[in-house]
Amino acid sequence: MKNKKIYVFLSMLLAFTVLGCDDVLDTKLDDEIPAATAITDNISLKAAAVGLYDVMQSGTYYGGEFILAQELTGGNADATGFQERFTQLDNAIVPPSNAYIQSNWVNVYTLVNASNLILQKMEELELKDDNSKGTALFCRALGHFDALRQFGQFTDPNSNYGIPVSTKYLDAKSAKEISRATVAQSYQQIISDLKDAIAILKYDSNRFFITKATAEALLARVYLYQGDYDNAILYASKVISNSTYKLNTKFNDIYDVEGSSEAILELQFLGIDGNSLTEFLSVSPPEVSADYNSFFKPMDDDNDPRSYKYYDSGKEVFCDKYGTRDSEIDGNAIIIKLSEIYLIRAEALAKKTPQDLTSALADLNVVRQRALPSKPYTLAQIPNLDAFVTILIEENKRELGFEGHQWFTIVRLGRATSILNIPAFRTTYPIPQNEITIAQGKLEQNPGY
């Protein structure tokens, strides 16, 4: 495949990034051309839509550090190397100068802006392609959502501290004028985009591209975070009832078999364009390792097969989900999988009817008993919602470990301050200081920083 790179410059929100690459381009493009003139017809439109996956593959997004950051801050991982940004995340004391948040802010808004360019050009040129449009709507929602759950007070529907919401392609000048939306407004745009995507995308068994079911699954996740449990249950149930997806018999097949039956969206990496996860996880000693006492040991003591993707060297615990050598760069990132959808529905059911946890427990045990068939949880073990939340966090930890969820899970369930012994304001990452400076008063920092 010959890569075609389309660069987008954005002063406050973006940096140069890849917008589109694919050998479907019949027209000749220079290696670097202005993004605003790159989409001219349906062929270049499709190439730009494919390019959105490349944006997600960034080394500080789903290609690496976004996943590790949530495990470090959430307590599943330890910074065992010498990277200051990882140490700060590990301590859950993240300053506005942290190198990870500065890069990831650029990544998420690059995805948003690249999606906006596609949508804008489709309208301007009257181009018709439902798949390209649905992909762009999904990616704009994903970028905004990943920004909100890191940099916004996403658990407080009444908070003014949402995120900058952008639905127009922004250049260097216009980017500086975007201020923060409220949390409610942020969710409103994310949900609207996903519903619009669902309306035009089609169901498909392909695990490597965005489909109607992919958008339904992400919408179930978004509704859970928002606290709309009825809709979280509704959309989770749509995905669970979709015969295209089923839990793998063996838990580790999700990592060992590309595009397995459990995968809803897998971000595919090739040897020539690989992820950077093993660069941090598989060197010796690793830059990031699995925490032994609170994460690995309970699984190992249970002989839980979910522990088999971790290796205890006696000094550090290596995560092998993406490969066992730092030269293995073709392990896929699992963006959404079916077991998460069962856990989403379990949490939503428990929050909706805390006085009756029967249905919630049934969903939780679908996931639990796939790994440990002889050790289901019983109602006697969960006399109340608080007890259910405790075991839910543990199952999320085991099932979704090192996939970029743990920090959001404990913040969403109100346990981050007690588990990590941090003040409440630190459950939201700060806006990167360089973005605050460039915005010249248009962008307000999160309280406490």
C-alpha cells in the first residue's frame, strides 16, 4: 500500500497529521498537500475516510499512549521506566505540562477536525457516500468523547466544564476562537453524531471498519457515561442481540485471532505501520508494567485465564496482549468488544434498579463465567449496589485491562478518589497549558489546576 499523507495544521487544537492514505487514489497527489483541497471527488473522499483510521493509530492515541495513560492513572499499571509523563500519570498527579496530555489533545482534535473536513467537503461538493459520511460522524463523536472523558467533568451533567465542541473545519485562526461547551452540550453533540451515523451506516461483519453496530456499541458506552441508563440498556441490547457477534469461547482469542467473533471494532496495525504499545510494554525492563498486588495477583490466585496474557518476571509483570517483543508492532488495538457491552448493560441495569440486581448480575456472570465457569458471583455476595460496584470494577479490570478503560471506570463509578487517595479535582485531567496560553482567554482551565 502506498501511503498518501494529507496534512492538517491547526494552531490551538491540532498539529500536522495524516488525514488520508490508500491506494484507491487514482489521481496523482504530492506527498504533502493542503488538506482543504485534498477532497475533490468520491475517490479522494473515500481515501480521506480511510485516513481517519490512520489518525486513530497515532502513537499517543489508540496506537499506544492513550491506552497506557488510562491504565496508569487508574492503578492497573506502574511506570517502571524513566518517562516523566508516565510517572506523573502513575501517581494520578497530572500537571498541565504533562507531555502525554499535550500530545493527546492534539490527537483527539485532529480526529475531530479531519472528520469535519470530510463532512464539509461532502456538503460543498454535493458528494454522496453514506459509508464515508457515517465514518466521519462516528470519528467526530469518538474524538469529542475521548476529549470529554479525559478533559471534561463528564460525570456531572450540570457542569460548565465540558470540552471545545467543533462541527466546522477549523484553520489556525478560527481554532483560537473555540471555547468550552458545557458537559450537557458536549454529550448532546456526541449523541447526535452517533445517531446520525447509525441512520446511514449498514450492518456488516467486518471488524476493522466502522459499521452501524459499531456506532450502536459506542452509543451504549456514551449513554452509560452520561447516566442515561435506559438508553445504555437499549443500545447494548441491540448489539448483544446482533448474531454477528458472540463471545469467543477462549478469552485470549480476542488478541490471538484477528477479527474474532467478539470484536466489534479492531484497529488494525500492519508490520509496516505498527502500534507503539510493545515499545513500552515489552522492553526489559518495561516502561509500563502491570501492577502486581492490586491487578495481577488476584487474577493469578484465581487461575483466571485472563491473567495468562501477563508474565510475572519476578521483578515486573509484563503485559503480552499486543506482543511479547518490542519488535512486534502488528498487534491490533481493541476499540470495542462484545464483553464490554455485557459489562455496560450490567452496570446500567444495576444503576437503574439497585433494589433488584438479578438482571445485572446475570450479565456480569456471562463475562465472569466465560473465564471462570465454576466461580460465578451470587446474589448473596452482593447485598447492595455498593457491593455490586466493587465486583463490577474488578471484572472490568480483568476483562478490559490494558485496553484503556480503567481510569474512566473508577471515575464514572465514583471510586477514584478513595482508591487512589487523590482530591476530587484530579479526576479530570487538566487542559494542556500550551493550549490555555495560545487560546488567550478563550479556553478556561479545569478547577484546581
